[in-house]
Amino acid sequence: MKKLIGYFLQGALYTVPLAATIYVVVEAVALVDGLIPMDVPGLGLLIILSSLTIIGFLGGTLLSKQVFNFDKLLDRVPLIKIIYSSIKDLLSAFVGKKKRFTEPVLVKMEGNVERFGFVTQKDLTELGVSADKIGVYIPFSYAVTGNLIVVPKDCVTPVDGSSSDIMKFIISGGVTEIDEEE
């Protein structure tokens, strides 16, 4: 019975974040579509994408940290701080100016098994981990999740390839074509 409950909770852990994201996106598009008096399919999605782009432009060009310091405000709220900063760090790792998945590697696992991953932290001594270990993020195939593992530096081999190609290769389960640079 404990195993069954464990499998159920693990399934919920995989399913709920994805389902919640899909639900929020669909509801946001439906809400915006409902506010528009015209019946044009996809107009709500176009408005949302345009709005996010404009907000990104305004935030990156017009609003300075002295005028609009939303981060510091959220850093004062205990639970919100953890959620907001984690999501912000994860998003900036993929698309921000401080991209973190820039160092693709092969990690030697048990036996002769190796997995693709990305070095995320080269120094873990502040966490009490010995200096000969590093943090590597291992994305899952066909998912937006993954695992952070701590491994000895000598178990990691750099991969000569672009981070985006390696990420596509992992996410697709190895079936994507790797683009050759000309």
C-alpha cells in the first residue's frame, strides 16, 4: 500500500505542474478572447504574447532598479520569496542574460552508463560539500523537469556541442537532428 501511495504521489508530482501550467495558459487565452468583442480565433494568444513582449521591453529599457524594485519587495515576504526567486532563477537560466545551461557535459553514472547534463555550480563548499564535487542538472526526456545531482569533477566530461542542441537532444529522447554549423 505504501508503494502504491508513493507511485500516486510521484505521478501527481509529474502531472500537476504541467496540468496547472496548461490550465493557466488556456484560461488566460479564453479570458482575453472573452474580453475582445470580435470572434477571431487565436487573437487572445496573440494579445498575451504581444503584452509579454511589450512588458519585457519596457522592463528592460525604461524601468530601472531604482524606480521599480519589485524583487526587493518580494524578498521580504517569506513564502513568496522562495517561490518567486526559484521560478525567476529557473526562467533566467534558460532565457535571461545570465543563462546557466551553457556548459554541456557527459556524467559517468554507475557501470558504463553516461548521461547528458549541464554544469550549474562549480563550487558547492558554501553548502558543506567538498571542493572536488560540482552540481550538474540532468534534464528528463519529454518533460520540463530534471534532477540536480552532485558528482565528483572527475566523473564529468565536457561535450563539444552547443547547449541548445544538447538540450534538444535530451528533451527529444535522442531522436532530434543535431544541426551542423556551416
